[in-house]
Amino acid sequence: MPSYFSRILLAASIVLLLTDHSFAQRDPGVRGGLQNTGGGLQAQGIKIPVPPLIVRNGNTQISDNEKRSFYEGILRAGQLESSCDNCAMVTDGSPAPKNPINGLKELDPIFPQFTTNSNGLGARHNADQCFGCHFQPTLGGSGGFLVPNPVDLAKFGPGAARPPENPQFDLIPHRFGKQNIVPSFEERYGPIREVRFIHKVDANGDFIRDSNGALIADGGVHQLWTVKGISNDPTIPNCSLTQPNFEKQLRQNNLAFRIPLQMTGLGLIDSIQDREILARQAATQGARTALGIAGRPNRSGNDGTITRFGWKAQNKSLTMFSGEAYNVEMGITNELFPTATEEDPACNGPNKPEPNDVTRMDSDDEINQSFFNPLHVLADWMQFTLLMRFTDGPQPAPNPSPSAIRGRQLFSDVGCALCHTPTMQTAPVMNSAVLQNRPVNLFSDLLLHDMGAGLADGVSQGQAGPSEFRTTPLWGVGQRIFFLHDGRTSDLVDAIRAHRSNGSEANAVIGAFSNLQISDKQAILDFLRSL
């Protein structure tokens, strides 16, 4: 009988055969194969994020303090959250026990963890640890598949485990007895999806209208899961939160989806100056104009500087990105976002401090929160920032094929590189030598582009409109499973084709791609999968 991965690859092949003949080339698939994803962790474990940065000449390593903070960030990001400050299964802040089945010797935490090791999980949340959404192909990567029942795995051995699947399908919504109903858009072998409502609705899920009868914009995240029924928190026995009626909103076309991208290399993007982004834009302005490509930065409403993180470049910095994600995705309040997304007392317990995750002031290190231990002073959300800051970017294939090498030139010739800018440079002088004056091979201009009706999601963020998106950085795309902001496809051919629709700035470029010989199209696909 074919393996799970063989069935997935066979299904993908059938889809490709049914694809429009103008796109008859074939996506080579995930570089390294699905067996090289998080799905294989019950047999081989999962790697830590790509190594921390080194200075460009390769001689000067990241400083010892920076490296220590990098590894501490891995420990914090891997911790499985409990919802109660006093009900974590192991001492707060300490590494969780190693996997008793495979006995891996890699750096803790072994992932996914079986026991809670931190606290503060919100009454409403999308995930219960950072690496629940960022693990493909290594910790800190994008979304993929995980073993759905690690508790059973620990108890009964590898033979009891089901095949790896979307962790939003079973693992996260039902962990520790949570009583969540999984909506239809979280498919067993589909992408990890965060949900935003396009328009506001009332408690019954019906649209709210203004005095003129017009729909009112929402655009905010509506968390998928609640802690109702959770078995490891005795402080909330009467929690009765209900989930939003996601199926009704799906029928009303009121949902906008987001999927996770990698956290790796973001410190380099954070270190690019605004003038570098604008200079790269100006250098290609003539070629852009000729192809109908505009592009503009999203900007902070406070100081006017360029924002660059998130699908619509709505977040200014790694610090903002980290604090917001901790609150929005896991419901954990912190110094940057001190107010809970759900404040129902029956579901937060009587003794839970708010904000929950803050700079640590303890006089000793009994629970790893000593003010006098430099590694334990920072709040988790700040430690996540340091993890992302000092993680190198995704690495391309070391020996690309001749087709991939030719594809890189064709990628530029048809105009793809006008938005997917291959390289930028970080600031010439920085406090951290490992970040300064080095190339960033991100393949993005970090600008907003109107992608037309086909990709429009109806959500505005910052100055980005309903059909505008930041050019997605393509480094690491060769090992991603799902594409586009909503994860609608796992086929690069479909992702390319989706760039063409009424009003899209990419129409001329996709037209040029369509007119290529099949072998040239294939070369571009081979190049993309080499990144």
C-alpha cells in the first residue's frame, strides 16, 4: 500500500496533469521531499533553526552573548503553554524532558513537546507554542505537518502514531481535552490557517451595518480555539466560551485566511534601511512603469517610516511582530500588548497576572526568572525577537541544476525580479557586527502591490488596501509546502497563475511568463525550488 507521502505526491501529480496546457511545466515539489519536512519527526527528530549568523567574511562569529540569547530564544519559542501560572507540568522556564521514544540528543526542546512548560495561554488562541506554526522544514520555518497525537506516541510508541497532519486539525484544538470544533477550512493535509473576518458581525454571526445600511469593515483576527474543557487547569472549571460560527462566516464569504511564513532571516530584513528599499525601487522605476508595476511602501502612522513585516507589511519591526503574535496567536498578554483578547474571568482563572509575560524581576533563579541572570531577565516575547534577529536566512540548494541556473536569468528577463528584488543590503553600521553591511538575499522589494481581484481579501492593514500585498520574500520557497497568503495551493504553477487577474500589477509579467517555451518555464520553476 502506498505510503501517506506517496499518496500526497501522486495526488499532486494528477493535479498537475489536469493543469492548463499553457502552464504544462511541472512544479518539482518540496526541495528534499515531504519526508524532509516536520512530518518525519517521529522517526528522525527535527532540526533547530538554521545556524546563527556569522559576519560576511566568515571569519568573525556571532558574539558569545548573541549566541546565548539565540539559543535561549529557541528554548522559549519551543515551550508548550499552559493556561494557568501555577499549573505548568514542569518548572516554568526550564527545558521540557527529552522525547522518551526516540531519545534524540539534539538541543532541547524536543518538538513537539508533550508537557506544558510555560504559562499564560489565552482563553482564545490559535496555537499553544511558537513552533506549532513555524517548523517547516526546521524550527523557525513555515507551516507544514506534525504528528497529531504525541501523547499517545509517548505512551504506546511510534507504531501508535497517525501520519503527520496539519496541527490545527487535531493536535492544537483538542490538546489536554479542549472541546473545540474544527472548522472545515482546517483540513487534515491542508495549510495552517489563521482567520480574519472581513466585515463585523453580531453575536449571531449576522452582518452589522452602519446607519446607511453599509457593511462595517473588521479585518481583525478571530481566534479559532478556546480553553473550554482543558484538563490541566483546575482554576477554570466553569469556562463556557464558545467559538465563533466559522461555518456561517465561510458561507457568507466573510473570511480572510493567512498562513505562517518562516521566522528565519527576519533580523536581516529588520536591518535594511528605508533608503535602501527606496533606492532599489527607484533603480527599476522605468522598467516597472513599462510593465504597469507600481508598488509603494506601507508606512507607520506614527513616524512615517516603512513597515515591512506581515502579509501586508503592516508591522514595523521584529519587536512589534513578536509581541503582537504572542497576544493575537496565543492570547498571551505582554508589555507591548498588555490587554487580553478575551477577558472572561471564568476562562482566565482568579490568579493570572495581566500582562502575563513581562521583564523578569525575581530576586533568585528558582523558576528561571532571575533579574540577576542575564538570560532569564527578558520576557519571552523579547527573547523571541532575539531568536529571529540572529537566525540566518533560508539557504538555497548548494548545487543547483543547470536548469535552475538558467531559470534565475529567465526569472529576471520576464520581469519577476522587478518586485522580487534578489538582494538588498543591511545598514552599514550597527550595534551588532553580525548584522551590519551584509547582503540580504530575500527576493522581495518589501513594497505593497495591487494584486487584483483574484487575490484580494477585503482586508486593509495600515495603508495597505483590500487587494494589496507585500511582495513575499522568496528565499526558502523551495522548501515551502503551501503558497499565497491563504495557502490556496501547494503548486508553484498555480501560485504563479494566481498573480494574473483583473487589476493586478503582475499581469504583464505573467503574460511574458506564459509566452515562454515550456522548457523555459520549467527552468524558472526549477530555480524557485532551488531557493
